[in-house]
Amino acid sequence: MSADLSGHHDTGHLHDEEGHGSRKGYWIGFALSVVLTAIPFALVMTHPLSSQATAFLIMLFAAVQIVVHMIFFLHMNRRAEGGWSMMALLFTVVIVAIALSGSLWVMYHMNANMMPVPQEMGSMG
């Protein structure tokens, strides 16, 4: 055992294992990620559902995959870093929601307001 500068003895562990994943955890996360990617891919390639239902299921699988990545690869939980990772998660969710909803709003209004009227197209020549 060696002593660090604070006088505490090193027990031979390089870091605390609580915040880090195990090999088994990484493999579970990887397998879930592959499945959550393969299912939407199969839905798009085989067209078993309507376009709207397929789009909804793809978004649902994407949301589940985000949660899988946060748990298995980013190791985010309520205990990590005294709650700061949850605050960072909430901030990120709010920013992403604002960016996505704002982008969709702008694209919808651009499409509705910027398309030329058929009568104007004939008089432009």
C-alpha cells in the first residue's frame, strides 16, 4: 500500500468502480443498441405499416435508445456526481426540445409562406 499526498492509503484500485460500467454492462448496452437500430431499419425496409406509424415507431425506438445509451454508456443515474448529471440531463432535454420544436415551427411556416402561388409563376416570365 502506498500513501498519497493527503495521507490516505491506496488500496490498489485505480478508481471507484461504482461510477464505471462492467464489461457485461457494455455488452448488454451494445446488444440493446443493435436491436433498437435493427428493428426500425427492418420497419423502413419492409413497409409493414403506414408511413405515419413507422415514423412514430422510429421516434419511439430512438427515445428508448437514448435512455439505453445514458444508462449503459454514460453511466447517468441519480447517484452520480451528487445530482449534477441529472441537472445536466434536464438542461440538455430542454435545449434539445427548444431546438427541435423551433426548427419544426420554422420549417412549417417557411413551407407554408414561401411556396409560390401558381398564378404568380405564370406572370413572372
